[in-house]
Amino acid sequence: MSEGQERAWAELSPHYLIDVPRDVSTTSVARDAHIDPATVWGRSAPLVVEIGSGQGHAIVHAASTRPDVDFLAVEVFKAGLARTMKDADAAGAHNLRLVEANAPEVLEHLLPAASVDELWVFFPDPWHKKRHVKRRLIAPEFTALAARALKPGGVLRLATDWEDYALQMVEVMDVAPGFDRAFEGEWAPRFDGRVMTAFERKGLAAGREIRDVAYARV
């Protein structure tokens, strides 16, 4: 991390970062780990979780403009979390918390069942080489974890700039138990709660179309 990121981590992590009991790796979550959102945020409010929050551009903007909602950023890269904390502090987004952990384990162990109002996965790693496709996050195993974490009526929002990944998302989610489409037509309208990020700009600059889908927990 840069000097500024190291300083932000040291100064801001006591407020923003959730301390997670680990299993084996430094980004794992122990099976008996869990949080109580009302205790973590000090109130009862809707909870939005972003998986793969990167440098935090989308979630910091959302948290700073929706103070009545609680937000959780899930990311494994420490430098991105440090940048997120720094920007959140500058924006006064004190309703945001961060966790440095593997997303599936956060959904399976850390979050209570049926505790999340919205789950965001924006521009996940496309693993676009054929031999790496099996590493993609949006797969049948993921849908069960998402269904566990989301409240009835909660929404899973996905976006990607890779057409074949978008098609895979729809293929997986259309048959996922506990989910119904929350959009009509081929693709969902662009989620207006998502600000333009570097990932989206990069995709557009490369001539790729941005595709959104959304599914409701039933």
C-alpha cells in the first residue's frame, strides 16, 4: 500500500473495518464467526452488501447519499479497502463498514440468514479465458449463498461488460431456486444507484456493452 493508504488503514480501520475470526487463510472466515448488524451499525436499518467493492467508488457514493441505509463492502485487496475508508471518511459515510474476506464465506458464515436487503456484484472478474471460466463467481454454488443472505423480497443486482458472462449470469440465475427475475426483456435497465467506475469506463472504452440483471429473493 502507499503511505497514504497505510495511514488511512491505521487511523480509520477501528471505525470502518469489521474484525473477522479467521479459518486458514488471511481472508477466510471461521465457520462460527457471525455478526449482528444492529450491533455493528448501532441501529436497525436496511442493509446493502457489495461483493468485490474494489476501490469503493460505487459503495462510498451510495453510502454518502443514503444515510438511512447501512452498507457493507466485501473485498480481499487491502489497498482497495484502505482507499475506500479514506474516501468514506472524506465523504462522511459513517454508515459504511468493510470486511477483508472471501465473499462466499461472508455470505455463508458472517452474515445472519435473511439479513441483507440488496446484494451487489458489479463487474466481477470475468475470467474470460476459456480455461479460467470455472473460477467465475456467479455459478450455482453462489446462488445458494446469496439466497441464504437475502431477505424475502431482497434483490441481487449484477452488472458486467463481458457479454458471455452476462449470458452465464442469466443462465445461472434463471434456474436458481428462490429467485425470480426482477426485470423484463433481455436485460435490466442500468441500475441508477451505480456510479460510473473505472471498470465500467474501461469496458466502454474497449467497445464492450454494459449489461445489468436483477433477481428478487422469493
